[in-house]
Amino acid sequence: MTETDTGKTRSPEFRLAAGALGSLRQDLFHDAFAYRPLAPLRTDGPITRRLPGRIREYASRTPHAVIVVAALLVLFIGFADGGSLFRLLPVVPVLLTLTRPVGAWWVALALSAALSVTGYRDWPWEPSAFAAYLIVMTVVAARTRPRTAAWLWVMTAAYVLLSEVFLTPYGYRSTGVPMLFVSALVLLTVSLLQVRREARQEVAVQQSVTAVERDRRTLLEERTTIARELHDVVAHHMSVVAIQAEAAPYRVKNPPPELEQAFVTIRENAVAALTELRRVLGVVRAEDYQAPDAPQPTLADLDGLLGNVGDAGLTVRKTVTGAVRELPQGVELSAYRIVQEALSNALRHAPGSTASVEIAYVLGGLGLRIVNTAPQGPVKPSPGAGHGITGMRERVTMLNGEMTADPAEDGGYEVAAFIPVATDRDEARDGARDRDNARDRGRDGKQAVGRDGEAA
């Protein structure tokens, strides 16, 4: 028993009955004649999407055509049953299901009662009314939900019980039991199909959400891996800055105090940045992560990688163009990882193929091109397909570069990337600009101090 706001207690049975009546009112009485046009059929299915444009547009009206054909069938049954005007009226609710499905069911029920009174053989449905009522129930069940289909059958059973027990004329053939039996089969089939369709839609939605979450997790994992690898590179540079800033004053005889203070500030900032870098790495590092003992690989270690790949069964040819020069460690590491991942993908997804690695040292940066031929054997499905490409894109994007990864015309695969690298001239120009900016800021500070002194 439960207690309401007014102090009265209501049993669970009462609440169950109230909920059932509420659902009945919502499904069959509330806005029963509201305008609900039948939506066109989707044309993105495996068959309709292959049809030409004009035919595809007509195919979208297939549900409407089916209802019109059903109305013609009811019309034919009415003509065969005597051809009177009353026996042709059941066509109206069949066509009404195109725009007002629930209202069409009420009209079909009312016409069934009227035609049974004016008929002389069958009770409570004449042949044309029987066919029309069954068609209308099927369409309404298909256009609503399984709960509505259950209420349609319950209301039909109530109508049959009332008419069979209290209103059946003498000498008439009963069509109530056949209607209940056939309608139960039809409504059950439609409801099961609806439940199956809704379940497939929910599964498709969940799969899409899972795919998005998996891609997002993969992206975060790749970024974390890149952050771990670049930690050694950045930490090395910051350590060198701190050491040089500490040793610089001893290389100058009698350095001015301002210079000594400047180097002290530089060293303190470098040490603080190194400490923050280690703290950030501690956040993104996994519990089972172990820092590598060896230094991070560079393009100079590429021959060893190609030898290992060759031992695994992939024939690789390397081509280097341009003047080989030392690049920033972040660029070297990212380039090495891109070649490594591209060759790993070739081993995994193109067994029996050959690959070529092209490295171009150009004036504005570094160009990479890794191409593998079509697979010569069966390709095993890989659950992690696409994750390596995500990591390569993240590395190139981090360095403000560009990358493409597309199938080749011969059935193979091509990965091309360009990583911009500033030249010594660009770095000198940027350094001069930074020094000019620092000089201007110092001059402005001295002028501000002078003005403050004058004001004092």
C-alpha cells in the first residue's frame, strides 16, 4: 500500500490499472485524428540505393502504393459481395491510414458495426469490412508501437465479446473468432518485426558511439605515447640549457653582476621547466610504463629497422635525396616512427608485398614517402586497423606538417608526409627579432623607471 498526498492509500493493483488506462487513452484516444502523414521509404538500403534517380524517387513511395493496392483489394471484395454502396465504404479507412492511422481504425470499427447491422449473412464483420479492418489494424500497428497493437487487439476482442454474446442475430455466421485469430497472428508478426528493427537501430547507435569512443581513446593513447617519447628529447635540451647557464659566467672574466643574475635566472627557469615536464609526464604515464634505457631512435638508425623488417619477410628499398643533415631530435624521432609504423602496416595488411622508403632532405623540411605493393596472400583481419595512421597523423600535426595515407592505384598503399624544418637562416632571423624585441622592452622599462623617478 502507498500513501498519496491526500492521505489515501492506493494498492499496486490500482496503480497498475491506472497506468494501463492512461496508456490506452494515450494510444487510442488522445489526438486520434491528428494529421500524421506516412513517411516515404528510405532509399539508402542495399537495393534502393542502386536504382537510378527517378526510379529511386518512385521507390520511396512504395508504402503508399501498397496501401492503395490494399484499398483496391477491399473494393474488389465489396463488388464481389454485391456491389452496394455500403459495401464499398470500407475503402475509406484503408486510404485514411495514409494520414490519420489511429482515426482510420476508429472509422473502420464504426463501419464494421454499421455494415454488420445492414448485412444479412456475417456478424460482426461483412467480407469487405473484414478485409478492411484487418488491413487497417496491420497498418496502424506498423506505424505505431507494439503497445498500441496490443490495445487494438484488446479493443477488438471486447467488441467481439459484446457483439457475440449480446447482439448476434439469429442465423448469422460468426466472423469474430476468425478475426481474433488472424489479427493476433498479424499483429504479433508486425510487433516482432518492429521490436527487431528497433533493436537493430539501438545496436547500430551503440556501435557508432562505441566506434567514436574507441577512436577518441586511440587518439589519446597515441598522444600519450608521443608525449612519453618526446620527454627525453625535451628533457635533454632543458638540461643542456641549465648546465650551460650555470657554466657561462665562469667563461667570462669579471662578468658584470647583471649578466650573472641573468644566467642564474635562466638556470632557475630551465630547472623549473624540467621539473614541470617530469610532473606532466607522471600524469600521462601508465602504471606499467617503463622508460627506455636506450636513447630515442633517429633517421640514422633507419638501416637497422629496415634490416629487421627484411628479416620478417618484407623486401624494402630505401632512397635518400638531398643533402643529408642533422635535424631537430623531435623531427628525427617522428620521422623514424612514421616509417616504422608504415612498414608495420605493410607487414600486417599486405603479406608478400614489397615496399619502398623515400626520404627527401629539402630546403624547407623533410619529406617522407612509404609505398607498398598489393598483398600477394590472404589478409587476416586486424582489430586495430587505422590506429597506426592516427598516430602518424598526430606526429605530423604536432610538427605543423602535412600527411596523406591513401590506397595506391595498383592495390597497394602510400603514406606521404612533409615535416617543415626551420633553416639556420630562419633561426638566425628569429633570434635577431627576439633580441630586438628584448632590447625594445628593456628600453621601455628604463624609460618607465626614469619617468617614475621624475614623478617622485
